[in-house]
Amino acid sequence: MEKNGDALPGPSEKNRTRFWRSEYLPGVLFLDGTFLDMNFSRHSHETYAFGVIESGALAFRYRGEDVVASEGMLGMVVPGEVHDGHPAVGRGWRYRMAYADPESVRTIAGGLWGKDQGLPFIGRGALESRELAALFRRLIGELQPGTMDRLTASSLWTAFISELFGRFGEYPAAVPRASRGSVRAACAFLRENMTRNISLDELAALSSLSPWHFLRIFRDETGLPPHAYLTQLRVRTAERLLREGYTPSRAAAEAGFADQSHLTRWFRRIVGATPAAFLKEVSPAGARHSRSEGENGHGQ
């Protein structure tokens, strides 16, 4: 396991995040995060999420298992997989993460395997590879300060994704489920009506199921009960609107939250930052090659 040697901050320091992007890798949002006492609510990402634990240890529930990613290890979450996140021991963890557009990863993996089989998959949430950790650190270390050119950046990124999925990846066989169509319809209904006050009876009626039966199959399929799934939809919608430059209050209203404080409470539990801090970090106004996007707490 590769040691980085950077200790966690002292007791007086708070949770911190720094989001940033590079024009050389437009499909990736990077995060430098320090979380001393953070507990992420159960959620999923629309992106792939992977990175290196630099200090401490992160624990999370992932694919039915309790996972611990400690210093020097790679943390990994595939799109749509529900997970949480909290300190494994002591005073938390520090990591560097990349949240990557699924289609860009799919393209690289398709080239690796010689054909497109859909989104590649890794079942384990914590991986140990000194070589991959070193490659990721090199990419981050030179890309963030802007000392890397476009060809080097794209080459190292492609090498990292190829090595990661070449060593640990697979394409899981699709398992047909009779309930999948009903759940997809319910998810689409929630997306289209997220500003409404929806009842469980209304969702169950869409599938001609009892509320109890619908609740069970929805949780089995998505990993979340409907109310938690709707909250995540609202948070991700607000996140997108903030990226577009909306104010937190307007984003809260557009996404279906009761008010800005309601958005703030849930946004921090899922993203790891307040909406105001996230707006400062990722709004279009600060765009440049390798830009820092704030220093105040896509969390785990």
C-alpha cells in the first residue's frame, strides 16, 4: 500500500472540499476533499466515481457489503450504485476523487475490449494497486496546477481508465426482472413531477400494485425507497442548476424543495458541500484551464 505521508488536519479544522475542472478533460469533475466527521446519506451518482485515499480511512456500505478504503487504496463507485460514507476510524479521511461522465468511460473501455458492450462495471468498492494510485496522483498533481499539456492529460487519463478496467472491470450479464418496467415508469414519473407532493398510493397505482408490493420492488431495484430516490433527484437537479449559475434559492424552488434551507440540509448530506459553496466553486463565471472551484465543503 502506497503511503502519501500527508496527515489529516488538526482538531480545529473543518471539513473542506475543493472542486475543479480542466478543459483538457471536460467530462470529469475533480474533488480534493477532507472530511473529519462527515456522514454521507445513502445516494448514488450519475457518474463513475473513483480516487485515492490520501489519509485516514473511509467506510461505506456498497453492493451489500461493508467496505473500508484506507490510505493508499482506490475508492470506486459505478453509476447508479447506492452507497453512503463515513469515517472508518479516528477522525475521518482525505481523498482526491474524479467524477467521470459514463459515456467517456464507456468509449475508453470499448476500445480496450475491442467492442462496445455498454457501461463497464467493477463490483468492488475498494481496490489496492500501487501502480494505479501512482498514475492517478501523477495526473492530478500535474493537471491541477496547469503544468500538463492536452496530449499528456488525455494520454494519462486513458491509461488510468484502461488499466483500472483492464485489471478489475467486467460487463455484468443483464438479469431480466418482471418488475423492472414498473420501476422505470415510476422513476420517470418522479423525474417529471419532482416539484409535486406525490403519494405512495399514486406511484403504486401506476404499476397496478399494492403500496406494500410497490415499495418492496422499488427498493430492490433502485436501492432506495421512493422518498429517498425523489430527494436524490431533487438534489441532482439543484446541482445541475447551480452549475448553470442559478442562485441557491432559485435552484431550491425549481428542484421542488420547500425552501433554501431544505435544499441546504439535503445537499450537504449528499454532495458534501452547501449549495452556496458549490455555486461559488462550479459556476460558469470562474472558467479557466485548471480552475479551483472553492475551498469550503460530489462527496463519497
